[in-house]
Amino acid sequence: MSTSTGNQDNFHNHRFVHDFRQASPYIHHLNGKTVVLAISSHVLVSNKLPALAADILLLTSLGMRLVIIHGCSQFIQAIAGQNTANSIDENPITDERALELVKQASGIARFNLEAALSMIPTQVMEHSAPNVRLAGGNFLRAKPLGVINGVDMSYSGCVRKVDAAAIEERLAHNQLVLISPIGHSLSGQCYRLQVNEVAQAVAEAIHAEKLIFLGTQPGLLDEHQQTISELNCIEISQLLAKSVMNKRQTELLQTAAHVLEHGVQRVHVVSGLQDGSLLQELFTREGSGTAMAKAPFMRVRPAENKDIGDILQLIAPLEASGILLPRDSEYMENHIQEFFVLEQDCYVYGCVALHVYPEAQAGELACLIVSPSARARGYGELLLAHVIKQARQLQLQTLFALSTHTGDWFVERGFTSATLTQLPLERQQQYTSNKRQSKIFSRQL
Ligand code: 1C4
């Protein structure tokens, strides 16, 4: 007889195993990838910094190459008071005093971050603590903004060049690179830079896989203050055109749109104040904040042998309930070239097969499934469209599908009922022998 503690232990073990397995494709994918973290000074002054620093160290131990860019406005507030901090924040002109404050605040921000990243996380034994070296330096060449509309911007600058080779060298030596929002000109003058702009310039220059903004919000928020979980570039430009976001969110969207067009694969906006948000965003399907990509997140690609396990897992319950035909791993190995998978990041959310009957110039759309968690978002239709495209490329004349439960779905998408004699001979024989009495649907291509 199991006790309630035993049941709870089992539940937690199950949960752990499930979560760990779910995280493994992401861990594998991010190993060796370069990620830029832009951390707001609100996070750096909070008591959540040690937990975030421990998670950052965990990322480095999983093989991620990290560059951190930090903000400093909250430290200006600590040095010179709220009013001065606000006026420096809002004023695009940086005078001599403001520049001095930015330098001081950046120094403090940097030391705090270095201290947090030097702590041994409580769950780690001292002798096995990650030994992460931090690297700073003159990675940013700046130039003055100059005179804009007759107003001299003084020490406000913009990024002229990022020394990508120097950053790359530090990363290659397993160092974590720290960059402050200050750049130097060729004449040796310091200029104040915007964190967003620095993050954008660095992420593009070093061809980062991801740019992650860690701030106070859980992500980008819609008009109901709900976190938007995913956006692609088309949706980003639609949001920018509507001008519904506040200034900060608009800046983040603009930066995201730019870097995604210039080679960065993903931009994330995540809370730096919510314990574990960064890990959740990177290692779970659901994420925690907003993830942005250039193309729609789901894509259809040809299946490979490595997908067989995922496909078998996906179709097993539908085979059991008689919706799909039984297919085992041997069958899959022999027919993998007929299959396509629906994939997001490293996860398979659906599949479909196209069996070709060359003599009949016909194809069968088979083994169609979208994972229950991703249904009713048009992905079934995406798989159908992909199969139609493939069939047309092969110059087939007819596409048919056999179904016990999903007839209406095909009829609503241009298929009509067909008879057994309209199937290729080989398929007629299978139909008769498996006794499923499936309904037959076909459409001209
Ligand atoms: N009937 C009618 N409409 C349906 C439906 C159904 N069974 N299931 C979902 N829909 C509707 C939804 O209500 C929604 O309608 P709405 O709200 O937009 O009005 C719409 O479809 C959603 O469309 P979507 O494009 O977003 O589609 P997804 O949800 O992404 O995916 C699937 C649609 C049918 C793929 C999905 O629901 C699913 O995976 N279902 C379980 C598996 C399934 O039924 N697959 C169809 C198999 S037919 C077999 C084989 O093994 O080869 C058997 C062969 C034989 O000999 O019998 C096939 C082809 O695989 N054949």
C-alpha cells in the first residue's frame, strides 16, 4: 500500500523526469550557441539578482556562450536621487555631469553583477562550483550623435563599431563577456549609449543565436495586459503600425524587428524578477515570456530517422483508438522519406505522409496528426498545404485520403467522397484486407 508521501514522491519524480526530458532538446540545441543578455538595472538593484546570476552560471555550464549588457539608470537614482535620474533618463542630451553619473553608475552596476556572478550557488558544492571568468574591455567604438535639429547632443553617442573578434576570442576561452552602455571614440572620449542599441549592435555583430531582454515585465503585454507568448516579424510590424504599445515595448519591438532581419534567430523578453523565468523561457515548450522569430514558429520539414521516436509517440494513442493505421519503427525506417514533420524549435508537434502511386499519378495523404496541444491553430491545414505542394511538384493528378473520423475536415478543404474503384489497385487490396471500412476522399490537384 502506498502512503500519501509515497504518492507525492512519485508525482514529483514523474514531474521531474517529464520536465527534464522536455528540456533535453533545448539543452542540446543551445550547447555552443551565443546568447546576448540585456539586463535592466531594475533587476540589478533587486534582491532577485543572486538567483538570476545562479541561473546565468547554470547556462554557461550547459555550454552557452554569454555576453551580458547591463543598464545603469537605477544606480544613477541611488547616487543622485530620483529627479536627477529621471531627467538623465528622459533627456536625450548627455552633459558632462550626466556622463560622470553614467560612468559611476555603470561601475557600480558592473561590480554588483560581477559579485553576483562570483557567488557559489547554494545548491552547488564549493569544489564543483562553476569557475566562470568574466571579461570586460573596450569592445565598443562609439561616435557622438552630434548636432540634431540645431541641438548639440554632447556626450550622447551611438555605436560606431563592435569589436566582434575580441568578443569572440573571450567567448572561445569560455569567458563571460560583460559590456557597459558606454563607448569610446577614436579620440578617447566616452559617450553614453542606449542599452537597446548596444544589445542590437552586439547581437548582430557576433551573430548571436538569441538576444534576451531581462526586465521587470513578464514579457511584452497585449492591450489586456496579458503576456504575448510568440510573435513573428509580420506580427511585430502589425503591432508597430498600430502604435498600441508603450514607449519601452515599442523600442523592444523595433530592436527585435531589426536583429531578426539581421541574422539573430530569436529575441525574448523575459522577467528578471520572477525566479526561474529565464530557465523556463529557454527550456520549456510553453516558455515564460515573449519569444520573437522572423518566420512563423511552426515549420514543416522532411522527417529524418531521428524523428521516428517522436512520430511513434505522437501516433500511438490514435492507433490505439483506430483513427490511424498501425505503424511500427521498422515501417517508419523504411518509409521515413514519405513523412513530413511539423516542428517548432526542436519539438515535433505533428506529422503527415505522402504515399505516391506513380502508375495512377495519385498520392495518398496519410498519417495526418497534430498534437492535441497545438490543434485548431491552422497547423493541420499547413500540413495539408505542404502535401498538396509536394504532390503538385511530383505532377500527380489526384490526392486522396482515407479516414474513419475526419471526413468533414477533408470535405471542408476541397475533398469529395470517392469510391473504392477510384483508388489505385494496390491501395484497393489493402483497403479490402484491413477491413476498416474507412471513408474515401479525393481532390484533383
Ligand atoms: N472532423 C471535422 N473537423 C475537425 C475534426 C474532425 N475530426 N477535427 C478537427 N476539426 C476541425 C476543428 O474543429 C477546427 O474547426 P474550426 O474551429 O476552425 O471551425 C478545424 O478542424 C481546425 O483546423 P486546423 O487546420 O487548425 O487543424 P488542426 O487542429 O491543426 O489539425 C487534425 C486537424 C484533424 C489533423 C487534428 O484534429 C488531429 O490530429 N486529429 C486526430 C488525428 C486525425 O483525425 N487525423 C486525420 C487522419 S485522416 C489514416 C492513416 O493512418 O493514414 C487512416 C487510414 C485508413 O485506412 O483509415 C489519415 C488521414 O491519416 N488516415
